[in-house]
Amino acid sequence: MKTFGYILAALIASMSMMLPQQAEAAAVPQTSTHAEAAALIDVQSGRILYSQQGDKPLRIASLTKIMTAIVAIENGKLEDKVKVGQNAYAKEGSSIYLRLGEEMTLHNMLYGLMLRSGNDAATAIAEDVGGSLDGFVFMMNQKAQELGMKNTVFRNPHGLEAEDHRSSANDMARLTAYALKNPVFAEIVKTKMKKAPNPNEKWDYTWMNKNKMLSLYEGADGVKTGYTKMAKRCLVSSATRNGQQLAVVTLNDGDDWADHSRLLDYGFKYYGIDEIINKGDAVQGTPYVAGSSFKYPAADAERANITMNPVLLDANSLPYRLGERGSLQFTLNGNSIGSIPLYDKDSPRLKWPEKSAFGTQETDFYHSSYSRFLAFVQTLVKALFTGTPDM
């Protein structure tokens, strides 16, 4: 019996040693870069999958132009002509060699901005869209605040050295994820070569994209290079595989092409998209269905920890009267990762385009604006039907 007891104890001990090894094998391995700071983000969800000193404010050089481009796209008219003024003409640093008084459509100038990193283009765009350099910089910082970029201050539209002109890898990742959802921005940054009319010569401008990742990495589709003597090499890249788009940011990285390829591989391998629920699927515990699909980038070991919790609306509320029945809220390890609306299974709203399921920082501003609008409508309805305005 003693011999049997020894054997049993040995078996239990060996099994206990095996369990941590199996758990460790299922965990996502550590990785690193040569950068001073880095971040990897899933574009659709806004989830930061990897961060290395991600909140450290650093110089970002021409990565600044990501913000310049998206602010110009959202606030300017693409076919309007932008005139090159004295501040833009012969601007130091990288240039597309615009002449004083030259006019070019905002759309074409944005290609010169993002493909060739033209500081002259950045200045001309800023003065046109913002009314002045100061006006445009104000718009850049306002946008940064809306997107929750807490470690960011912009002082110019091009990224040349300026006191406290800084951002962080995490902030730039969030900005990039936001910008890539704009189809005009996405089309520009994935373009390898662009021709534009040249009023000064018989031949067109021809701009080749400086972003070598577009040729080096399968599925690459953006975004922007940057360099100054003080910022060193900075890079934002993006790539799409199997319907998932990732973006990488590195600041002060002497081996950035290799680091970006490795981080993108890392993200695609260990954080594939998990389809949690599809639009129209029945939601357990309710008579309703999912109003949109919900997909999330999760490691294998995390997927069992994603939970769904339906929250139903009051039948007297305005959203309920407009067809919404509640929301299905998702959490990972107790942390909120997004929500989708709930509808009746025969609701016409199931035919509407899907809206973002993610409570990411770039959508919070718009969600809060919608909530304020909804509150105003509720007050207005109350005033109309009860005769007791309290606005």
C-alpha cells in the first residue's frame, strides 16, 4: 500500500507541474522592439494589443501630418483650390516644391502631404482650412481632445521642431485607428504613386510614397513616415489580413521596418478577430435579437472571459418608442469592450447600416453628442404633449 501511495503522490505532483506549463503555453508570448516607444492597435475595435512606454510624450516629427490630413479632410472641401502663400513657399525640410501663388486642389495637395511629407503642403493646407496657422493648430488640438489623446500637444501642422510639440505611441495609435476609418484618408495613405497636374511645367507632378512598408509587407495599406534629427526615425504603418486591420506606431526606432513587420505578424497571429455574435442572432434571456454584429480581437486564452449582458430599456423611453429595445453589453475580464443595440426580430431597423459597437475614445465624443441631442428631443416632446416646457 505504501508503494501505491508513493506512486499516486508522484502522479499528482507531476500533473500539478504540467498544468502551469499548459497555461503558459496558451498565453501570448512577450515581444519587444528597438523603439523608445511603440504601440500596436486593432483598428476596428480600438483595442491596443501591445504597448511599450506607450503613454510617454515624445517628438513625433512628420507623424503630425496624420492629424493635419484628417482635420483637413473633415473640415475642408476636397475640390477647392488651395493657394500657396508666403509661409508655405520654400518651407524648410521635406517639400513637394510648390511655387508662391500656385494653386492646387486640396485633394491633390493631401497626396503631396502624405506621400512625400511636404511641409509646404502642410502649411498651405493649414492656412486654407484653418484661416491661419494658429486657427488650424487650434483645430488639431481640439480634435486631439475629442479623441482622448491625453499626452498630445500640437504646435504646427508639419512636425518641425517646436517647444512641447509632442504625442505618445498610444495616442498616435488611437488617432491612426480613427483616421483609417475615413475612406478618403485610407485611400490616400495606401497609394504608392500619385500624379497631379503641374501648372508650372509641361509634365505632371509624380509623387512616390516614402512608406516602404507598402512594398515590404503583405497586406500593408498605410500610413506615414517621419524623421527629424531630434525625433529620430518615427513610423506608423497599417496592414489588413483576413478582414482585420492593425496599425503599428514606433517612435525613435532605428530598425523600424523590421519592428513593424514583426509587430504586425504578432498581432495577426495572437489576436485574431473572434465573432462573438452576428446581426439578427437571438439574444439569450430576451425575446430580442442582436442589432449588429460584434467581433473583437482576443487571444485564445481570453475568449472564455468575454461575457454578454443584456440591458433593457424602459418601454416609456424615447429610444424604445423609436424601435430600440435595449443593448447587449460586452466585457472582457470585467472591463467594458463595447455594446450593440437590441431590436425585435422583425424590426425594420435591422436593415439599417450598422454603427460602431465599440465604446472607444474616438467614438465617445459622438455618442455623448447623440445623448445630448436625444435628451433635447425628449424635452421637446414633453413640452409639445404636456404644455410644460422646461428647456
